[in-house]
Amino acid sequence: MMREYESVFVLDPSIEDAQVDTELEKIKEFLGSRNSEITEIQKWGRRKLAYEVRKRKEGVYTLIRFQAEPGIPAELDRRYRLNENMLRYLTVAYEAPPAVEEVAAEEGSGSEGGEGRGAREGADAGKAGSND
């Protein structure tokens, strides 16, 4: 069964742009050879890291979203670990964000519960005052 995954990796900023493209091609070839389907690639470019990694303050960020069999992300992580140009990486199962209608419906039902609780607190406050 194919699942959708999202992988973000950070490459060493000292490598050339051509080398960044080469690293991306290697990943695409690996996924393609495993019958995985790449659905999206986003090159975020050079960005400042939140903290130093291997004495680097910047990294070249890339996101790949793909559909694959469940064992493929573990193999991909292994390849990332062996790649000396990788500073950091993370591969997770991708869940699409909820649709706007679903969020609005949840917020609408959540506010009704809040009003009921407030009414009970008001009633409890009245009881406390009458005991004086």
C-alpha cells in the first residue's frame, strides 16, 4: 500500500548549486527506482539555521513530497545518513491539512461548549455568594 511522505533535508551551504542539483537527482533516481511517485519538490534555497550544525550557520533546504511503500523512508534516511553533504533531514508521513470547511465546523461546535461552561461557572459563583 502506497502512503504519502514528506522529506525535508538541509545540505551543506559550501557546495555549489550544481552539486545541490546532483544530490536532488540522486534522491529522485533512488525514489524512482523503488516505484515511488514524487508529487512535489520545493527548493527553499539557502537559509539561516536555528543553531550551528557542524560549524555551519546556513544550509540549503529542500522539500520532497512523494508516495511510496512503507519501507522506503527508512532506506531514504539511511542514504541521507551516509551522505556527507547532508546536515539535517527529516522524513515523515504526510497528512494534508484539513479543509477550511472542516476547521470552521470544528470551531463552531467548540464555541458552544465554551458558552455552556461559562454559564455553569456563573451559576456556581452565585451559589458561593449566597453562602456568606
